[in-house]
Amino acid sequence: MIKRFVIGLFMISPLAASTVWAQTVTRQDTLAELSRRIDILTQEIEKARLGEVAERKYESKYGLGPAASQVYHLKKTGVSLAGYGEVTYQDFSQETDAGVLSGRTNEIDFLRLIVYTGFRFNERLLFNAEIEFEHASTGSGRPGEVSVEFGYLEAMLAPALNVRAGMLLTPVGIINELHEPPTYFGALRPETESQIIPSTWRANGAGILGATGGGLGYKLYVIESLNASKFSSSGIRSGRQFGARAIAEDFALTGRVDYAGIPGVNFGASFFSGNTGQNLVDAAGGDLNARVNLVSVHALFSYRGLEARALYARSTLGDADSLNSFLKLTGNKSVGETQDGFYITAGYNVLALIKPNSQAAVYPFVQYEKLNTQKEVPAGFSLDLSRARTNITYGLSYKPHPNVAFKADYLNRKNEANTGVNQFNLAVNYLF
């Protein structure tokens, strides 16, 4: 009897054990599933509590940088806050290309700290602004300054028709609107987009903008014009009025068209046209119009690990000889009757070859650039050969996160006067 009981027990035990194990596994699976659902519910509650912060997107809108576009991603009434910053170190060569002492001093600078703030009034109306702090410190004897880079109201009537008014970024070139430093390769901005296109360039005005579902976008503004009394042989950059008690005798028309209907491709053209004399008179007592016509074409390309961009810009200045006379410029100090420049930049993310799914990136890059702020001058004036420049930059950009960049590059400067000064640059960039 005992023997039969023992044999039966051995036969029943595996079945009982398997039943208990199955119940345990089922209970563990149920607990795991319950825990997963609690985690999802917790995340949803957190998203609801944090609102827009939990759904932050870094996507360009209407040509602005990803940080500057934050107010457009708000889904309800509220405030947006974003920004960017950059620290640069510039190590200059002790000698020029001609072997003469350059006299340049190495410099490290907290170049910019930017705060974007916006407010969405409703689904149709918003405010967006960029406040810039430059060179770390303001006050008597300090190099820094605080400026409004843009500040506008926008009525979004339809995707293809918005109305914008206030302090606007002039929509010419690439950098003037898309100037957040993690979005381009070099430690410094291309000189073509500071000397030929005077970025960052802003002005008071109003206009329309929009985009179609097919990838076509446009902007058209009327803005305060430049002030020709500040022009020089170095270009039109000093003629910017920054919307600060700007002389408004002359206004200008500016705009652009972009096509981004092909993934990874963006190309377009932009322009600025207007008199810049602002009530100046020539030697005969007539109006000195000093009309500036500036046109630019650009292209951006991104495919897998390859990123490239190119830009060409050209401007003409009317009444250049009369303006020279008014400004008392002689010899090779003439303003440029024609100015032009171009650059091509390309980089490849080599880290994608090793870790294809990594959010980090390592971009070796090269940039080739030529510009001349005195391409042509009026008869009777000579050229300053130092204004005809060629820059070649070789560098590396490491991005541990898409919004953070550490950059190192070498900038080889050449000009026709043989006075170029090469430099090595380091930069820390971020946007949020």
C-alpha cells in the first residue's frame, strides 16, 4: 500500500509542479503587463501635467531655426521658451601671408547667449521674439550689448497666407534666418553672409509669408532700408539700422522663395531692393538715392550622412561715385559699385558608418569661399586688393546630441594684397 502511494506521488508531482509553475509564470506576466500599463499611464499623466514641454519638437518652421520655431509647435495658448549659445576661441597666426607681423591677439569670447520667447494667443495669433546678449558683459567699458534680434506679431490666416509685422529678420540668404550655430559646420559664420549679405540683419516692417503642402514657401516684406552714409569699402554691413530709431525716409522690398518638396533638399532665391540715401543730397543738391539691389541663390542638401550647402550673393549700388564724394572717399577707399561672394560647404557623418542608429555625429567638413566687397568701383577710383578674399576652412564638428556641437577648424585666409591672416578656431554650441 505504501509502495503504491509513493509511486503515485512520484507520478503526480511533475504535473502538480508544472501547474504551480504555470500559475506563477502567468501571475508574473500579469504583473509585468500591469506594471507596463502603469508606466504608460504615468507618462500620459506627466505629459498632461507638463503640457507642451513633454512634446517638444525641434523642427524648422517658415525658415527659422529649430529653437526659434518653438512657439509654432504650441498646441494651445501659452508661453514658449528656447534659445542657443556659443563660445568661440580664435588663435591667430603671428604673421600675414607676406611674412609681416599680423598684430592679432588670440581671443576667447562668450559670443552669444540667445533667449527666444513667444506667446500663442490662440490658434490664429502669436508673438515671437529673439533677445541677444553678446560678449558676456554690458556696461561702461564692457564689450557686450543686448539687442532685439526680432520681435513680431503673426496672424496665421492659412498655411499659405500669414501676415507678420514688427522687427523682422531680412529673409536673404541662409544664415540670416537659420543662424543657430549647431545647424552649420564652422566655428564662425561664412564671411559671404556677413560682408555681402550683412547677417544678422533685421529691420522694422511688415509683410506676408506662407508655405504650400507641396513644399513651396515664400516671404515678402516692406522694411526700413539701409543707411548709405555708413557704407564703406568693406561693404554695406555698417548700413544696417537695427530698427533702433531708424531713419525711415527710404523703405525697401525684400523677399524669398524656397522649394523643399524633395526630402533632404532645399533650394531657393532671395532679394533686397531699395534706395538707401535716406535724404542724402549729392554735390549738385539733388537726391542721392544710392539704390541697393541684392540677390542671392542657395541650396541645402542632406542624404544619409552627407550634408552640403552652397550660396551665391551679388549686390549693386547706384550713385556710387556721388556717395564717394559725399563720404569724402578717395583712392582705393571707394564703396563697391558691385559686390559678390559665394561659398560651398560639405561634411560627412563618419560615425554613421560605425553606429548607424546613434544620435551622436562626427562631421569632418570643408568650406570654400570667395568674396569681394569691391568687385567693381566707379571710374577714377582704384581697388583695394585686400577686399578680394578666398577662405578655405577644414574642420571637425562633434555632436553628442543633435542640439549640441563641439567644433574645431583651421581657416586659411588669402587675399590679392597678400595680407591674409590664418587662424585656428574652437567653439562650443548648443540650442534648446
